[in-house]
Amino acid sequence: MTQPIPQPSGHSLTPTSDERTWAILGHLAAIIAAVISVGWLSVVGPLVIWAIYKDRSAFVRQAAAGSFNFNLAVWAAIIVGWLMFFTVILIPVAIIVWIVAIVAALWFHVRAAMAANRGESYRYPWSITLLH
């Protein structure tokens, strides 16, 4: 799941400390925003970091875009859970879907942040690719 990030010519292949820090924030901003907003703003942090760094650092751009895209998939799972919840008979299944989505989001964001700390790219599973 980890891949080296191709850098524009003239840049080193190893991300700087500042780039690694912003990439870590790109991954963890989703968790922080989700906790603060009960899940509804989990895409805002990665989107803001992506918008700021999209032309400055390929490493940070890829990290923030990956986090944003993965959160879209988490949102989709949570919406499916709500649809099941409203059918009443599928409430137990909805609860399981929510738990799996939340645990997966925490697990993969922390793994991605750890990879960013090592200067490695992280490819999220189950992401809906919207940003590059």
C-alpha cells in the first residue's frame, strides 16, 4: 500500500520534514474534524490542505487527496447505514456498518499518518477517487 511519490525534476525524492508534517495533518485532519463535527466535516481538513499544497508538494497533495477520497467512501458507507436504519428491520445491520466504517476510518488514517511520518505514500483501500 505504500509507494514512492514521483517528484517534479529538481526536487529530492525524500519529502522534507515540513512536507511530512503537512501530510500527517492531511491524514489526521479527517479524524479530528470527524470527532468535532460528529462525522460531517471529515472531508474539510484534507480538502483545505489539498487546496493549499496542490501546487507546492506532490507528497502533501497525494496524502490530502487520498484522505479526502477515502472519507468519501466512509461517508457512502455511513449513508448506506442510515438507509438501512430507516428500514427499521435492518437497524442491527446499520449499527454494524457504522461500527465497521468508523473503525476502518480510524485504522487507515492512523496507518496513513504513520507512513507519511516515514516519508512514504499511503494508498487507501476503498476510496472514491475525486481528487488527484
